[in-house]
Amino acid sequence: GGDRYLVRAAAARGAGGGAAAALRGMDGVTVYAARDAAEQVGVLSFNLDGREPEKTADALAQRGFALRGGLHCAPYAHRTAGTLPNGTVRLSVSTFTSAADIDAFAHVLQSIVRG
């Protein structure tokens, strides 16, 4: 019921906050997420400095991670965030996303940043 939904939503927020914290700790990564991890939902956006979002998403796909790059049908949100014309890379996590999943993603993203 409703209680299970709240537990799942809280877990996704926790995973989203953990992912945001991991990405914020990387040089060359700009994160567009809530500053307070408790306020972060299970979706966050980021960009790699000097790289188009689609190219980042493609590089991650080649390494087994399915993310989306671009405007995500939300150009007004990107105008507000200052990410026009290219948009961002969007990462979605859920209640099933573990800390190990986030660590693996962060490790792969760091390898892409380093080139």
C-alpha cells in the first residue's frame, strides 16, 4: 500500500542523494541536483566539462549504463538551469539501486572524465 510506496520513494531519494554526492566529488563534472541530499529525488542531471551530453550518454552505454543525454523534452527546465542548447545527461535511480551500483557508475564515469 501507501506505506510501501513511501519506503520506496525514500530509498530512491537516498540513492539519488548518494549519486549526487559521488558526482559532485569529481573534477570535470557539473551536477544539477538539490544541495540537500534529503531533497534529492531519484533523477539527477549532470554534464562533463567540454563534452556534449549525448556523447557522454553514448560513452556510458558502451560501458553498460543506460542514461539519456539531451533536453529530455523539457527545454524550459533547461533554460532555467542554464543548460541550453545541449541539455544534460540524466541519471535515474530507484529503490533497487544499491550503493555498489552508484560506486560502479562513479568509477566508470571517472574513467571517462580522465579520457
